[in-house]
Amino acid sequence: MQPRKNGNFLSVKKIAIIAFILLSYTGVSLGTIGKAMLTPYHVMMGALIAIFIFYRKKEYIHIFVSLLVLLFYVCLVNFLNYPDFKFTSLIYTLTFGIELIVLYNLIRDCAPDRIRKAFQFILLSYGINIVAGFVVLSAGLGHSFLQNIFGIAHPESGGSRPMGFSSEPSYASFIISIAHLCYSHLNGHRFDLPSLRISGLYVVSSLLLGSAYGLLFLLINILDWTQVYYKKMRVRSKRMFSIICVGLALVGGNLVSKVEDGPVERITNLVEIFQKNRAVGPREMLDKLKTKDPSAFARIGPTYLLFNSDRLDDFNIVLGAGAGTAGIIIPQFLQGSLIDEDDDVLDVGVVPAFIFDYGLIGFALFILFLINCFTKLPFPFWLSMILILPNANINTQLFWYGIASLLIISIIKTSAIRDAAMQNRLQNTLR
């Protein structure tokens, strides 16, 4: 569908692009509604939804079937579990889902170059904020009024770090990583000075965040670029390139093993724990992981322990227990074993929270929704989203930022492939 050329149409498109940029600012708050932050994204999307009702009144509206089916099932499960579910959790899910549908319809016809500039702006704004935050910390001003301007994380374990416009460094690493993946594909993986500046800022930002996730996402971006240029090489060049990559991997592994602090240490500790404790059993291994790295345990431990519990049959795991119940009931499985006795609420990612709230049927619909979002996208996009799922449940803005980003790139790639196919058919017809 071709966009209309009137000024109102183009104005709404620009507002939608701004709303998408604000979607990446997951830690910026204008206030709270209950326990949820009222972010600038929600405020702007509220206005866009009102405009959308009148603006798209006589136009074709793309029905996002997989998302609508998922939202319908979410409502059905909560209706069946009434009143034993968390009403606010249901509202958050429906709000994010409706906002995505509206944003999708407004952005799907935008020019790829405009969307590329949106990802570029996210990278620039986050990069400048992270670098400035690092300078503030280096100058010993991390606890001054400047921390209200630049995102600074102050974990209980100590060691303050910049976090950009997100709510913690690992989230910021995901946000800029996805933005860089999308920017690279929209930019055709150009190897020119402007592109190198953006990529350089991304690399510096990832390192300054001091997040183990940041290093993993950085490797994924390197993998993405490697795949693209490897396919363009001749056979002899591919062989030489493979040898160089193996050499760099060996040198890099040797350097990593000598690093004694920071995110690299967390990764090496994780690998060491699993290598040395493979014979003691999964539960004992997770116990050692909790002692060594509680943060890593929080991301993978609950999923394993929940679905290996002998009490799982006490709940309807097929249909689900309703919105928000996972964060309360999951600790009942784990108290006295690998979490503290006084922890009555546990925040976990999509797995196992979504399965517990909406059952295996809901999770199957969730996977179909993700597959729909990932159409025509290469493996690095999948890998990035899989890595962040333990950190983001369906009611977090971080999750919907990732979904919106991948969906936008999927639309552009699908359209490009379709247009190329039509062009080939036209050329063959004219011959």
C-alpha cells in the first residue's frame, strides 16, 4: 500500500517514528500508574491511538492475526480464572499489544531510510548518554545531581555503571544491540566512515556498560557482519578468512581467561561452573551457580527448577493460572531450596512466567506470534531475542521494543523480497 501524500498523513508517520524511538527509552518515567512507570512512549501512544481511530477510519487496517489471537486467549484464560488473577497485569498486556498493532499500522508504510535514521538516533542518544555517564562516574560524581540526568546504576553489590535511558546496564546492552543489528541491515552493512562512526560508538557503549550481556550481544553483531561479508567472498578468500577467525578466537580466548573482573569474569565463571560440576547433577550445579553468580542463577535457575518440580501437577499447566500469578506461585516451588524463605514475589522472564500464567497452549500461541515477527530475519536476530527473554516478561517495555524492532525489519525485508520477485517476473514477461 502506498502512503497518501497529504501533510496530515506524513505528520502522523513522523509522530509514530518518534513514538518508536521513545519505546527504546525503557527507564525514562513521567510518573507511575500503580507500580508501573508512565513512560513517554505510553503518553505518545495514547495520543496516536486516539488519532488512529479517526485517521485510519476509511483505510485498510492490517489485522495482526497472530497477536490478536494471543490477546484473545489471554483474555479467555483470565476470564476462566476470575477473580484469581492480577487485573493490572492483564491491562498491561492488552495495552502493549494494542499499542504494537497501532504502531505497526502507522510505521509499516514508512520509507526504510526514515526508519534507519530512527535506529541511528537510538544508537547516538544512548551512546552519548552512556559515555557521559561513564565520565560522570570516573570523575566521582556518580551520586550527585548528575545521576538524575544520566542513567547511572547503583547495584547493591557495588560498582556503579552507566545504563543510558534504560533501567539497568544489561537492558541497555540489548537495546543498542538490536538497534545496531537493525541499522546495519537497513544500511546494507556499508563499510564507510559514517557507518563506522555509528558502529564504533556502539562498541564503546557496549564496553562501558560493563555487562556480560553486552559482550554477548556484541559478539552477535560481529557474527552478523561476518555472515554478510563471508557470503560475498570468493572460495580462496573464504578459506583465508576462516583461518584468521580461528586464530582470533584462540587469541581472544587466551586474553579472556586472563581477565579478572567485569563482565568477562562472569562469563568465564559460568563456563567454569558448568565444566567442573557436570557430574554432580543439575540442581547442585545451580546451587553452586547461585553462590558464585546470583544474577546468572536468577536468569536460568527458576525455569529449570519449576519444570522439574514434583508439585507441577498441582496447577493447570495446560491452560494457565491467569495473569500475574507466576510471580507469586513460583516462589512456593522454590522457597527453602534455592531462594530465601522470606521471598514472596519473584520476577522471572517470559519462561517460565508466561507458561505458568497462560499454560502450554498460550506459550504455543506466543511462539507462533514470535515466528510471525521473525519472518525473513537471519539467525542473529533470533539469538538476540532468545538471550533477552529470561530478562523480560510480556509486560515489560523492553520486550515490546525488541518485538517492534524485529517486526519493522521483517516488514522491510519481506517487502524487498516481494518487490524483487515481482521485478523478476516482469522482466521475464518482457523478454
